[in-house]
Amino acid sequence: MKPLKPKQLLKFLIGTILFSLLLITSCQKPQTKHTFEIGNEHFLLDSIPYQIRCGEMHFTRVPKEYWRHRIQMIKSLGMNTVCAYLFWNFHERTPGEYTWEGQADIAQFCKIAQEEGMWVILRPGPYTCAEWEMGGLPWWLLKNDNIKLRTKDPLYIKASQNYLNEVGKVLAPLQITNGGPIIMVQVENEYGFYADDAEYMGIIKNAIVDAGFNVPLFSCNPTYHLKKGFRKDLFPVVNFGSNPEEAFKTLREILPQGPLMCGEFYSGWFDTWGTPHNSGNIDQYLKDMEYMLQNDASFSIYMAHGGTTFGFWAGADRPFKSDVSSYDYGAPVSEAGWITEKFTKTRELISKNLMPGESELPEPPKANPTITFPSVKLTNFAPLFNNLPTPIVTNNPKTMEYYDQARGTILYRTTLEAGDESLLKVEAVHDFAWVFVDGKKIGVMDRRKRNFEILIPKRDKKTTIDILVHAMGRINFGPEIHDRKGLIAPIQFLVKNKTSLQPKEWQIFNIAYEDEMLENLKYESTNTTKTSPGIWNGEITLDKIGDIFLDVSTWGKGVVWINGHCLGRYWNIGPTQTMYVPGPWLKKGKNEVFILDLIGPEDTVLKGLDKPILNDLQPNKDFSKAIRPIVKLNIDKLTPTHKGQFLNEDKMQTIQFSKITKGRFFCIEALSSFDKQPLAAIAEMDIYNAENKPISHQNWTVAYVSSEELFKENGSAENAIDGQTFNYWQSKWSSNKADYPHYFIIDLGKNEDISSFRYVPKSGNTSAGKIKDYQIFIGNDIIKKPY
């Protein structure tokens, strides 16, 4: 054998050393796997009692480059676990095609959590809610007119099983039983709010087990619905935002022994367009957390960090309140990952209540840098009507889903022959429709107000009618998640003698704002603003990179893209007037911007700020003016359907009437409060039909409310009919306080046979706003127009 040269000898020695190390490593005993189980009194981690302190964050709402930073923030807050939702529609955007890479790489998110010393609670769905488009369900389920979501409908079950099976392929290997960080998996989400079918819950549970999950499975529900859909083979936890003592007392009715846990402990609340920013009551939050810490109850803070609902993924609350793109939530970790007062006080509280043997909390990581840029004016304008795709021709126009369109805008175009004034009337518009006659805008239909009629002027020649419908996110809560977008048939043109004009042909233009469209727009250069819908284009030049809050306060209503990333929606009515731009999505030099504006900007300028504007309401800029029409009460000579007195407690109360009463309007007249103060509040109202089944909120609107707080907090009357019990309608208290009686009137959309109603009071450790004496009026003449 020839002697080795020096370089060869060096390679030989290095190889020998590396091989020896590999042998040594392979001979070492494998790391001991941890165990997690649910004991008779405690959660048990490696057989030792363990209090879960969990912080919820959604990996889809945080740029992948910032996942580690946000997890470190949550750990330094005092959490030992991170809770992760999966959104089915984020991973299966086309049936049978799954995405688990890039921003959808949930496996990588879980691995980062484990590297940072955190456990993971997984909530895979199939339904999740979370103010996310359709509650995480894929839009394409709605292509089938007869599908029944969240039921035993075979169409829905089969699709759910296929999805959960794919989840198992990706995440079952990361369970604690396999050496990973996942310690528990949730089955469905707050199903008691939707229905009461324990067999359905069992089917979803079995699908999760069949997908390979063998860690403890659990279900969650709010206090008032814990028994609906309950199964003994699913560990129950309770969701609440206040009064943990009462919530856990109710939980004990179905869980006689075992650890107590709050599955969603609300740190704040989400925002909807046109209402004040929610930050939550920090004193109540800390008081309730302290109760859980000192009574060995586990919890998951919803949200510990909210982030941003980028793209078109923001959902809508019922009956129809669109969610803003900022998901700041008033959480301890702000939208941009910053320390807040709530963060500091939470950390201090947890530091005083650590588990035996637990060391002090780690220090939070540094905040990511922010930058600014001066005003930039956009001058390239692409009119939407000049950039339409090839139309579909039909005599039977349908919703977006029928044309395989997931989101965006849809244009319905037809022609009318010369003729008299006619009334355009549709069953419904989901969600806003601008009507044009020969290119001239003549009015708008608005789902918030359920105004689905508009006059078409007299015509002396053949006339083109354009109905431009823009969809916001699909409703994510309640039966109304069956939320198809576009025009809901029938679509009629009625003349004075009530005859209907039937256009022979419609053209349907599907405008989904895909990359190909944005890259091939036809522009016209202009220095003036436009009131017609269109897309503006320009560039922002940066000499360094950092997070930016894009000031869009001079723009109308639409969507923004930067460097191919969709930042989400904006709307000049507020409360948000900025859009969060993560630094990793920017680059030094030129950054391309596209802005869709449906109603036209006041000025086509953008500015980069280093702080967000989260609470600047501009109701005067609403293109549809007042959300509710002006009406007058008309109950002076009416006989009440029912008189009563509520209980002075936080529990849900159901009131049965002595007989079935028919009517379109349901009025509660609050006569007095338990604390004898002028404030009135209602967390939730449900109304039941003759079969004692809840009437869908789909067609509901608030017809009248005598007073509501819209300045210092979101006390909007719509909060009382949105299905959520944490927020509430509250009469005005910051100024112009009104004394009892207070009036709250619901328009059910049509005549209904009413047998009873359900009332949920504002919860908390105070009786402020709790109604005592009341009267109910039901009928068709409760309100009248003032003219």
C-alpha cells in the first residue's frame, strides 16, 4: 500500500473520527420518551401533576420567518404550551390537493415549538371558527347545493375524513407518544353552539383516531352549551372570558373528576369593520387568571398572540359583521409581536404562581425593527371594467361557487330593452353590490342593512346593467356558515304593474385577483382620484428593511398587495387605518404595490408608519351611510306579548311564552336593572319557532336600539345577535347616558311563529347592566318610518 499524502491522511483521520463518533452515538441509549395523560385530579406529565399554561397563536397569521420569535414571546409570557389551530381551507384549497409547505408547514411550526421547550395542543378541525373564512371549512363544499355542513351528511363526512387522514400523515409522528411535542388533540370546535349530536362528534373523533392520533382527545364548549354533543369518551374543557368559578362549577356537572381546564380564556376580542377596537378588560382578565393559577386549573389564553389575517382569509360574524384583517385581539403579544401592558402584568402574575420546581421565566426576545417611509403617490390606474376576464354566458346567473370562484368580485352583466322605470330586486346580495346603468353608478346594495332593491331609471334605448358584487369573508360561526357569495336568486326586474322583465342573457365575469391578472393589467396614467372601481399600482423604495404599518387612511375600501403578498383588506370606516407589513416580505430598493379600491380613494398616497392605527373610526365615510334605517317606535298602544323579570345571575335563561305569537319584529323593552343604575346590556339573544327550534340569524338585522356604546368600547347592538356570549350590546355610558326604559328590536326578516326566547346576560363579577324587569312585544307594527 502506498503511503498517503498529507491531504489524504488528513481526510482519512477526519473520516475515522466522524465514523467513530457515529458509532458512539448509535450505541447510546435513545432519549427517554415523555408521557402525558389525564389523571383523576391533574394532567400528568411523566406521571407528575402538570398545570397547562397555554398560549394560542395561529401559524397562518404570522409570517413563517417570525414563528420562532413569537413562540419565544409566548414562552417568556409564562406559557409552557402553545395551541395551534389548523384551517382546513388553508391546506386543501382544491379538493384532493394538499399543501403542507412554506407558510402551511405546520410540522415545522411544531418542531420549532419543541426546540423552544414548548408543548403543543393541536386543534385540527375540521371546523375551527377563529374569525377565519368559513370557520376553516373549504369554500368548495358549497358547490353542492344540498350539503349539510357539520352534520352526518355523507358528503361532508367523507370530505372531513379525507382531510383528517392527511393531517395524521403530517402530524401524528409529532405526538408525545412518538417523541414529539403534541400532547392533546381537539375534536371539532364548540359544537354545542351549532348542534346537539353526540353521534356526529363520535364520527369525527373516530376519524382523528383512524388518522393515527393516540394522545388524549378533548372537546371544548362555552359554559352554556357543555352538555350539547357531550360524549364520555372525549375529555371536556370549557371556554369563557370571565367568571371561571361559575364556568368550572358547570363543567363539574359533566366531569365529576379530573383536571379543570379553560380551552379558550379570552384575553380581548376581535374587531369588526365600523366598530371600536377591542382591547379587553385587563383587570378582569388578570383577576380570572389568578383564580385559575391558584386553584390548579389549566388554561389556554385566546389569544396570546393574534397576528394578522393576511390575504382574503378574514371571516365574518353573524348575522353579518365583517372582521378586520388585523387580529391584534388586545392580546398580551401585539399584532407585530411587541410587549404590551397586558404582557408585562401577565408575566408578573405567572411568575408569582409557578409550579413546584419551576425556574424563573426566560426573558422575552428583542422586538423586530420597524422602519418608515415618506408619502408615495400612486398614479397608474387600471379600471376594473377595462380588465375583465372572458365571461361565462348564461340565462340563469348563480353564486360564485357555481363558477369555481373562491373569493373576490363577480360582475353580473345584462341588457334591458327600452322601457319604464323598474325595480331591481334580488333575494340577497353577499355581500356588497354596486349597480351601474350604461357605466354610471346609480346605487349600492348592502348586506348589513339587507337592502336588496334598487330603482332602474326609465330607458329610451337598450341599456347595459352591471351588478358588481364584492365578497367579504364567509361567515365563520353558526348555521350561517353556509355562506355562498354573489347574487342570491331570484333576480328580478319589476315594473309598476308587478310584471317581471326577464333578460334573455347574462354575462358572468369572475374576478378573483389572481397573480396572472395583476401582472397583465391595462393601465391609464392619472394624477386624479377615481370613484370607479379599479386597481392602482406603484412602487415604494426602501434603503433598509423592517416591519412597516402602511397608512391607508386616504383610501376607500379594498385589498392591498406588496411584492406578491396580499396584506388583507382595508376600509376607511375603521377601526384600523393601517396594514401590517412584515419585514421579511420587503426588500431593499423597489417594492411593488397593488391596491384594489372599489369606491375610490380621497388621495392615492401611501405612507409607512412605525406604529399601527387600530382605533380610528370614520363612520361618516361609510358608502352606505347609516347601518340601520331611521325608524320610530310604535308600541304605545300595543299589548305586551309577555312581561317578566330576569334572574340576577350569569346563567343563560330561557323564557317560554304562554302561546305562539306571530310577527316579524321582536322587541325587548328593558324597564329596570338590578343595581338601579341606567346601564343595560345583553350578551346574546336567540328566538325559537313553534317547534322550539332556534330561528336562523341569517336574515336578522337590528331594526332599532334606543342607546348603544360605540365610542369608548364596542357595545354595538349587533353583538347581542352574533352568537358570541363574550361580547355584548351595552347602552351608552361614555356620554349622553340614557335611563331606563331601553328598547332593543330585532327584525327577523319575515313573519315567524315565536314560542320562546333565550337570553344571556352580560357576564362578570358585577351586576352592572343586568336587566331586571322587562316586556316583550312581537308583531309587524312595532316600528314605523318617520315619513
